[in-house]
Amino acid sequence: SRIGQVRRIVSAQLRYWHLDALIDQATLGVTELLTNVHRHAESDKTCSVEIEFLLGVLTVSVRDRDPRFPELRRAPDTETCGRGLALVAAVSESWGVRPDERGKVVWFTLAAA
């Protein structure tokens, strides 16, 4: 799947930057954000992923063309979906969403040890 390809690309880049300790958290976060685009973005499912490492902080951003902001919600224990943003919030230092000229950007950060 495309999401799997992106996970492998993110993993390879983090290994290149010698950030192996962040691979699990980063790939989980990017998987959840891309899954949200696939499930919830209206009309165009086109998106882009950007990863940046600056001053000891890794930032992973997913940009899509749907202007609606995602909502962090607590899914009941009986539901099998609806926990994506909660997982991102749990594994990251910080996360957020901002409007973009064509939609929105959802991002999260991880601190390098």
C-alpha cells in the first residue's frame, strides 16, 4: 500500500539521520495521519508528507486538500477506530493542525535523545 511505502521512506530517512530511536513513534504517527486522510478527507485524497529535523526536534507534517480540521476524540473501548489522533498525541511531544492555502497541515513533533 502507499501508506506502507511512506512508512518505509520515513524509516529510511530517519536511519540516514541516525535517528533510529524515533522510527517506531514516527512511523506510527505518519500511519495514523495518512489513514485519517484516506478515511476522512473529502473529494481529493491527494496529500504530501514532510519530515524535518532541526535543533534536535523531528517534525512530521501531512498536508491534504480538505480544509476541515480533525477532532481529537475519545473512542469508546468497543470501537475499533477513532483513536488515530489520540495515538499521535500519546507518542509525540506535541501535535497540531493549521490551515493551508489548499487545505490543512496536521503535524507532530518528536524530540531526539
